[in-house]
Amino acid sequence: DAGITQSPRHKVTETGTPVTLRCHQTENHRYMYWYRQDPGHGLRLIHYSYGVKDTDKGEVSDGYSVSRSKTEDFLLTLESATSSQTSVYFCATSGGGNTEAFFGQGTRLTVV
Amino acid sequence: GNSVTQMEGPVTLSEEAFLTINCTYTATGYPSLFWYVQYPGEGLQLLLKATKADDKGSNKGFEATYRKETTSFHLEKGSVQVSDSAVYFCALVGYTGTASKLTFGTGTRLQVTL
């Protein structure tokens, strides 16, 4: 399995506060992704990166920003957390092309 | 854009029953197709994959065939076990030459009982 570590694994935060989730990989994969998982919606893409400093929006990017300053790290920031952002967040990586993605264990975020 | 549609769950089966979970897709070009499995409290794990038309992916008794003519990738298993209880996601990756993006279905929960 690809070495993908998400931190923190669980977080409770208050509405209006900024939150940063971290994804770290040891596979030197070019692509990194952030998804959120909610009942009835499956996995929805928030943002993805196709190289250092190269990022693009997914289908549910409003209220989120990302940064990738080095190959192994991809940060997801909730600029001002809202209750609608309570979810389980997954990071994934892939080598690109038509190859499969590998997933981290997820971060459960609760916004109160 | 690309999309994946899979049957809604939950699917409840008795142990040793035959399993089919339907998956159809819409995509441009020549995507690769995947089935992922998620056990409670865990991330997604790749179950099987197929990279071109008529390819059959298989793993742990599960199989799926890439059918371009029907744009389908149905998951099958001849005899399910209680340990197969999980959520199954159909997915595709479409590479445009500049970006490689994965698209998932909404997932199908499988419950296997004794």
C-alpha cells in the first residue's frame, strides 16, 4: 500500500475558525486529491494537485483552499469552518495517467 | 463531464449467495475503471481494475468486466461471505493529457448475514 498519512484523524472545531488538514505521502506520486465523504453523496472531489504549486478545483471547492509546496505534502484549509463542512475527508494520491488512486485513512471533522 | 452511476443499497444477502452490483459510466476517451471497497472506519482500498475494453479485473473472488458497448462495469461474486460486508464504490479515471481525475459513484452498502 502507498504510504499516505492524514493528520489529524479526528477534529472538533467551532464555526468560523480556520482549520487545516494535512496529507503526507511517501510514494512520490504526482497527483494528490482531497475528497469529502457524506451519506448519500459518495466521494466528492474538493481540490486536486498535479504537481508542486499546481492545483485545480473539484466539484465542491467553495469554502476550501489548498496548497502544495512540496511533492509529499498537500494541505486542505477550511478558511472559516461551517457546520455544512462536517464530514469525513480523504486524501488520495496517484501516479497520474489512467492509474489507480491510493487513499489515506480519513479525517473526521466536526464543526460545532 | 464524466459520471458514474451505481445501484443504490443497501444490498442484503445471505452467506454464499451470488452478488451483483451494477455500475454504468459516462466518459469521454478511454477511461480506466475501478472497484474500491471501504470497511467500517477505514479508507478506500482498491479491489480490482480494468484498463481497456473487454478486460476482466478480478481479486478475492470478485470480478468485473469492462464493457464499452454498454458502458458498464458490474461487480460480481459467486459466493459472498460475512466478511464481504462493506461499502463498494465504482470509479473511473479520465486522463485528458493535462489532468488525471477520478470520479466515483455514490457507493453501495453490502450486508451479508449468516
